Amino acid sequence: MSAGEAIIIALRLAIPLLIFRNALAGGIAAMVIDGLDVVLIELIGLGGFGGHYHTLDKLLDTYYLSIEFIVALSWDNAWAKWPAVALFIYRIAGVALFELTERRVTLFIFPNMFENWWLYCVVVARYFPRALPRDARTVAIPMALLLIPKMGQEYLLHYSEAQPWDWIKRNVLRGAI
């Protein structure tokens, strides 16, 4: 394990713990470190991930999603909680299937809607409590709206295997790496 990999793993283990203190800030921070880990490891310059990145990434994703899941289990609103539970189980099944088959299309078929739903519920609870899910319609409408961009993201990342971190390195960091 390189020093760069150890630093990124430590960050990806520590940052999600903020979710317990402040669900919204911690959840966003965990998403950001997940999305930028490939960029950060190159910025640090102390060695990369090696050939096991995808498995490590899925383990670390599952770790922080599990923390979000624990928070979701404490929600009093059943119309927010039970879709979160179902989506978490669905995603975990997809990740397990991906690890068994190593077919990236599996992650497209089992999109990580849990994280989008969780974040939606956290934001709505904090800023728009009157919009909290309270029946099947107020679950279905935001779920459908969240699914549209998520499927685009899953297609780009897991089916067409686009690498947005390369764009970030070229256009945002412009040679800093």
C-alpha cells in the first residue's frame, strides 16, 4: 500500500463519521471525497491505488453508505425511512453482484439511488419539512425526478466508463498534477 493510498483511505474512513454529527454536511463531504479520491491521490503524489481500486472504492462506498443507512433507520417518517431501506438493500445487492461477476453494467442496473434519496430526505427535513414524503405520491414523484440524472451518471460511469476525474485534472487543476 502506498502512502498516498493510506492517506486517501484514512480520509474516506474519517470524513463519513461527520454524518453522525451533521447528516447534511457529513453526507456531502463523504460524497465529495468519494468523487475526488482519484484526483486527490495524484495531487498528494505519494503513490497510487494500484489495480485494486474498484474493489476498494466499493468497500469504502459501502462503509459511508452504511453510516447514512444507520441515520436513515432513526428517521421517524416511515415514508422516508422505508424507501431508504429498500434502496440501500437494492444497491448492496448490486455491488455484491458486481463483485461476483465483475460486469460494470450491474452497477447501471442497480443504481445508487439510496444516496440520492437519503440526501433528498435530509435536505427536505432540514429546509422544507412540509415537503417531507407522507404518502406514495410524495415518494414516487421525487424518486422519479432523482432517478433521471442518476441513471445518466450511472450510464456514464459504469456503462460507458467515462472518467470525469480526467476532465477535472485537465480543466480545473490545469497541470497542478
